[in-house]
Amino acid sequence: MTAPKLSKPLHIAIVMDGNGRWASKRFLPRIAGHKQGVDTLKKIVHACPPRGVTALTVFAFSSENWNRPTDEVTGLMDILALAIAREVPNLRKEGVQIRFLGERANLSLRVKKGLEEAEAATVSNTSLILNVCFNYGGRWDIASAAARLAANGTEITEESLSNELALTHCGDPDLIIRTGNEKRLSNFLLWQAAYAELYFTDLLWPDFDESALDAALHEFASRQRRFGKTPDQVADRSAKTVERQAPC
Ligand code: IPE
Ligand code: IPE
Ligand code: MG
């Protein structure tokens, strides 16, 4: 029996890795790579709706990235603040709803205000949900969700915990892409990655583009997602073409 054709991924998540190496290869400061990375993100956001993607979740700054040199951390905060200020009008024009996932308590007042304003300005947009994981870690996500449930006296089950996680408005990603030739999750979406298809590319994030995205989508289309079933079961079930719900 041949593998059934897969629908396209509705929700893609990306570990945008390789900015520093992209800059070093050009004898530029690492921060130049991060700036170039913002341009790549703009291109990929633009490329999602025509490809049927309704949610894009990107890893921009991890809980562990505080361990980097102070000037790089400060530079990343500045790039975020600047990118938000510059890009909100474009996001509005393109119908993109932006949301920030991660711990905000230890961000500066300026950055926090920027995140809140960008979210408020795009809240009613529907063409794409862009989740930017900033000061995010999968362990933080799970531990803080569990702590909230415990504080409310709610029983901790898979369902109640899932509903408390930062990405609950979108559901789990179908496809996780990591650029930069590393094969690890680095504390990204640990819970939500349970059944995502994983795709790794050598390309450094600033070099990733629409054709690289298409290559990932092509690879996704060749996979059979079984969720524990046998290949034949999946093939039979998909013959009845069960329509999937959009994640957002
Ligand atoms: C990813 O690129 C961006 C962040 C982690 C903020 P890196 O800065 O990790 O780039 P490499 O891996 O050092 O090349
Ligand atoms: C993961 O990249 C975090 C982001 C892309 C924001 P890192 O470059 O920080 O990951 P490690 O340290 O190589 O695992
Ligand atoms: Mg890296």
C-alpha cells in the first residue's frame, strides 16, 4: 500500500540558528548576523500565507541565551525593540497577528512595552499567527504551567497542562525546522514537539529563503505521520480524507 499524501503543515516552528557563524564567515560582528536574521524572518513570514501555513512559531531568544556575553544580549534586546517598532505597520498591512511567548518579568520596561504594543496593534489580524519565542524555554513553559494549575488547585492532566502552555492558542507544530546544522531542540517547545516532524538544514538562518522553505515543505510532504499507528492503518484512514482543523 502506498503512503498517503500528506496535507501541508499548517503550523511551522523554526529554530533560527546560525546567525553568529554567518557573521563570522564574513569577518563581521555576531550582531550583524542577528540583524540579517531579522530580514530573513520578514521574508519567511511573507512566504507563509501563500503556502497555506496559518501559524509560524520562531525561536528568537532562549532562556539560556542570557549566558552569552553582555554586549550580545544587549544587542539582541535592541534588535528586538527596533524590529518591533519598524515592522508593526507591515505586519498590520500583511494581516499578521504577532504574539510573544516567554518570561517577561526580567525584560526591560522598554522591551515589555514594545511587545505589548505590537500584540495589541495586530490582535485582530488573521492571515498568519506569528509566535515569537523570546526569553522562552520549554522547561520554563511546562514548569510555569504546572505551577499555575497547582496554585488553582486544578488537577494536572495532559489536557489541563496543554491548555496552560504558552502555545495553547495554536496547538502543536506539524513541522519543526532547525537551521545552522545542529540537531537538537535546545529547550524549544519540548512538550509541543512530541509528534512534530523534524527537519534539519545546514543553511545558516540568514541564508534561509523561500526555496529553502519549499525544500522543507517538500520533505514534509514525503513523510507519513503515524501517531503510533501502523502504516496501513494510516493509509486506510487517510483514504476517507479526514479534514484537519486549522491550528489557530
Ligand atoms: C541564533 O543564532 C540566534 C540566537 C540564538 C539568538 P546564533 O547566535 O546561535 O548563531 P550561531 O549558532 O552562533 O552561529
Ligand atoms: C537556540 O540556539 C536558540 C535560538 C535559536 C534562539 P542556540 O544557538 O542558543 O542553541 P545551542 O546553545 O547551540 O544549543
Ligand atoms: Mg547557535
